[in-house]
Amino acid sequence: MQKELQDIIAQIQNSGIPSELQDRWAKQLKHLEKQAERTEFKLNRLGQEKQSLSAFLKESLEVIEEKKANIEQANQELLQANTRLQIAEEELRQNAEELKIINESLELKIAERIKEIERQKAIIEEKNENITSSINYALNIQKVIFPDIREIKSVFKDAFVFFKPRDIVSGDFYWFYQKEHIIILAAIDCTGHGVPGAFMSMIANEFLYQIVHEKRIYTPDRILNTLHRKIRKALKQEQTNHQDGMDMALVKINTKTRKMYFAGAKNPLIYMQEEEMHLIKGDRFPVGGGVKEEERRFALHEIDIEKPTTFYLFSDGYQDQFGGPKGKKFMTPTFRALLHKIHQQPCALQERKLKNIFEVWTKDYEQIDDILVLGLKI
Amino acid sequence: MITAKNIHTTTPENITALIDECISEGFSPTLALVFTSVIYDLDVISKPLEAKNIQTVGVTTSGEIQDSEVHEDSISIMLLDIDPTHFKVTLLERNEESAFINSQNLAKQALATFEKPVLLLFSSGVRIDGQEVVEGIKSITENKVDFYGGLAGDNLQMQNTYVFTNEKKSDNAILGIIFNEGKISVKGVSTSGWEAVGTEKRITKSEGNVVYSIDNEPALQVFSKYFGLGDIQENDVAAVIGVRFPLQLMRADGTSVLRAPLVGNKEDGSLVFAGTVPEGSMVKFSTEPDFEVIEKTIEQVADFKETQMQDADALLVVSCAARKLSFGPMVEDEIQGVQNTWNAPLIGFFAYGEIGSLKNGTCDFHNETISLIVIKEK
């Protein structure tokens, strides 16, 4: 381009045109050449831009098409998934329908069952009521065999009976006999509690009556020996595996000789003299049940009661009761210590303390056995 | 007032005579800003300046700018008559340390030299990460010191770029002029024009300024595919991609900066950018601006003059090599427009990266911008 321009300028210079005009034309030509150069550049750049932007658009469109295809495929998959979901939904709806029917049928069955249960409940409640009523009546019968505390108090300086059956009727009971200068007193703990215990207590009471009132056997060891034989015989324990029997502590007091005699089947006698606690253990076997020997020889213990004496007969219910902060048994040592602590107090107060302490101890726990504690002052 | 005079030559041997010509007019320069093509022996350029006791700040280019003209394969020198106590020239070579540490050291020197410094800095090194250079300065000055400058060029050969002084030259160093801001005002503005195009893409693998993959495809292949560029030679990356399709790097704060690739690696498909491109960041392609953007640049510069710097003793332009290629002969219109705004001596060069601030922004590393720096003695 520059050479062409130089050639043209040379031609102008050689043409004989006035130099002023030549200069103006040359300047104009140079300007035109500059403009042409710029235009050429712009055209080239635009051409390049067109080319690259076409490529860019083409590629972008391809990418967009690819993305579109991906989206369409994803859409198709979504549609398929949606169809599957609809089918699943329909299945779920049918299942729900079936479940509803099953549920309704179950509800009907449940309603019937509830009705049946309520009917049975009513029967049971009625039976329970009858049974409770029967047991309450049995209690009346049992009460008849229990000695009147006033009777006991009349022969002792002071006395209390803390008696707390676990159920309505009790397997624990106390027995009292007095004729002239002879007093016999026993605390008996028959196997079990409730109705079975009460049955045993009736049997024991009857046999003790026969032994003491009819046969006039007053010596404690002999009373227990005889009672053992009678129980064994009555319950046919030599032939069967029948285990029922009773633990008991029995004393005879001769007010004339100021002597007290004790025999125990597993249960001990505790007595206090001059603030000192004495313990005479019972024999290690019960009356009836357990060991199958025909004869059982209970030991006889003699206690001098010249000095003022407070003594206690009891079942194992109090010390075996669970309670306290750690839910443990009250325990025998604690029970004995308690008796020692309160023995000098009036019997009514002792009874109240035993009762209060028991209630505090068993606060969050159920009573597990019948409770019987007899306290007497001679 | 600083007196500035420009000399331009394509014959280094003429430099002494040209300086003498200036000095004979009663002008006594102390500092020379030298922007030269890499084709010249740099010692031949600096020696005559040293002989005249003028401190040289030399940078190789991808085109030289002087007043309103753009040159290639030439030497442009601005001689400045500034009180030598108002500035300090320092060249810090990178030995083992990173560009970050290297520029930190420059910043420390600046703070140690003047109470309130302002920096002009130029870096050599084709693979240098301009962002690291900027971050190193910022880490020391905490945005309290303004700094402007750019990365040296080598006519888009992407082989070796240099900075030099009277004493040293280096292809891996940072060269700074530390001005006393109390005496000399140095302010700048940068503007671009490249527009984002297409959808956002993710940098899926990168290390510093080396990008390995975009959307999981080799980076070089992505550009080639999108713009139909075919087989790109490694050293043509700057000219083919960097100029025309730089990346808009979206930053977390919503702003964006341009990042131009300079060289490529066909083996692993990676591209070395002029600045950091973090892995995981989002980018868009850009396309070249319309020629009308030149008018906008001139308007923006006029606005800068109006609001920031009404008078100028000297003007320095660091324009991206991309602008020269993209605007072709019209790039002179842009330079001319800038110079006409103040009508002061102007010098500059086409660079591989610019350091300056976009309108209302802080100093940052850019590509594809024209960065104008205005110098005025207070």
C-alpha cells in the first residue's frame, strides 16, 4: 500500500502540477491511506471476531444442546420416576385402604375383646367382691380365735400386741391361755399368709386348744412336740410332700413360782431384766412340715422372773420387711436394738413406736409378710 | 515543577547525543524512565545515562509509547529533572524467594525510605504471578500506600523480559521508584473495556497463576474448542487467546478482574496466566471491545483529571499488549486522547500486566487495561 502511495505521489510530482496543490493532494492521500489502513484493520478484526464468535456460538449451542439433551433425559427419567411414584402411591393408597379395612376389623375385634374383657372384669370383680366378702367374713371367724388384748392385759402389768396382717386374714396369730397361776402365751407364724395362712392358723389354734385345754399339757416343749405330731398327722405329712407348718415362740408363766418356761420353733424369746437384753433362741426346726421325722423334741428353757421382766414374742415379719433409703431388710439386729431401746417405755408407747417406725421404713415398699410382735411386762 | 523531556530512537548509540541536546537547553535530568524493545543491548542504553549521572529505570516492552505515538522495536526515554532526595530507585532480584516475598521487601524499603511513600514498580519474568506481586505489597502497606506499574514485555515472544538500572539488569526482579509522596504526587487510573460473554465456568484445577482445567477439561483445549482456534502453539497463547479472549475472574465481593493467559503447555493442557486464578473460582470468557471504548477511556481519563489530578508534570501509560493488538492503529487514538487531556509529556509501554486501580477501586493487578499514572511535583 505504501509503495502504491509513493508511486502515485511520484506521478503527481512528475505531472507538473503546482507544488502547493501537489502537497495538498499528497497530504490527502496520506490521510486516505491511514483511513484505509484503519478500515482494513477493523475489517480484519471483525472478520476474526465473526469467525471466533461463530465458533463460540456453535460450541455454546452444542453445549446448550448437550445440556438440553441431559435435561430432557433427566426430565424423562423424572417422568418415569414420577410414574413409578404414582404407581407406588396407588399401591400405598390401596395398602392404606386395606389397612383401613383391617384396622376397622381390628377395631371391631378389639371392641369385642374389650367388651369381653369388661364382661370378664365384671365377673372377676364380682368374684373378687365375693371372695373379699368371704375373706372378710373369714376374718371375723379368725378374730374370734384371737384372744382379747384386754384379757391378756388383765394378767400382766402391761402388754401390747402389734398385729398387722399383710392381707385381710393372717397366717400370724397369737394364742393365750390362763388358768389360776398358769399363763401360756404364744406368737405363731403359719406357713404363708392370707387365706392359706389363715387356714393353718385355724388348725393350729384348734390343736393348741386340744393340747392345752383338753389334754392339759402346759409345758412348752411338750406343747410344741404334741402340736408337731398333730400337724403331721392332720396334714398327712408322713405320706405326702406337704411342707406346711409353723414357726412359733411359746412361753408358760407360773406366777406362783415366778418362773417362765420357753420353747421355740425357729423363733426366739427376747426378755429384758435390769436393762439387759437376753435372747433365747428357738430350736432350728419348725412345727410340722420340713423334716419328716415323726418325733421332734423341742428344748425347754427356764427363766427366773423374780425381777421385773419385759419379754417379747414375735414372728419374722418385722425384721424381714424391705424398706429404708436403700430398699434393704430391716434386719434382726436392728429389730433387737429397737426393742432394747424402747423396752422401758409403757407398752402403748412401745406399740406406737414400732408402728411408726415400720410405716416410715416401708414408705415406698409393699408389706411382704404378716407382722406380729407381742410385748409384755411381768 | 518537574521538567520532563522525551527522547526516542532506534539507534542506542544516538542516546548520548540526544541527552546532550536536551541538557544543552539548560535542563538537568536526574531520572530516566526507559522503555525499550528487547532487541537492544540494555547496557548500551544505560551506560550513557549513567555517564550523565542519570538514574535509569528501564523496562523491556511489547511496544513503546511516546507522547501520542506508538512504536515498535524502539527506545523511548523520558528524562525527568526531579530533586534526587525525593525519590529512590531500587532493583530487587528474586533469588530463591517468591514474588510475594520479593515485593514485600520492596514495600519494606519504601516504608523505610519515606514517611509517606508512593510506588512505581515494574516486574520482569514471563511466568511471574502479578497478583502475588500486588499481594506482597499490600501485606506490608495494608492499603495505606498507593502503587502503580506493570509487568515488562518482550514483543509477545514470551521468552525473557527485563528490568534494569544503571548497575543491574535482571529477567527475574522487581524494580521500584519510591517517591516521597510529601513532595511528589503520583496518582493513577485504569480502565478496560473487555466484556464478559457466555455462561459461568468453574476453575476445576489450578495452582497460583497456572490453570490446568476449566469445567474438568484441559484449559488450553477449552479455549481452542470454544473459539475454533485449532492447534495453538505454546508461545502464541498471549497473542491468540490472551489478547482476544481473556477470562473475567469473578471475585467473592462481586467485582471481577481480567486474567489473560500468556503461555501454554500442550503436554498437560495448562495455561500460565499473568495473575492468580484460584481453584474453584468462577470465570467467564470475554470478547474484545468495540472501538467506541476508546472514547469511553478518554472520557474516564478526563473525569479523573477533573476530580483527582488537574495538573500534570509527566504522564506514564502502562497499556496491555492486548490493547495494541486489539485496537491496531486505533490504539494511538487512545494514547493521543490521554495525552491531550493534560498536554504534558507522556511515556509508556505495552505490558504483560498492569498494576493500578479501576474507578473507585484499590490498587490491584489487571490485564487488558490501560493504566495511566500522573506525576506532579507538589
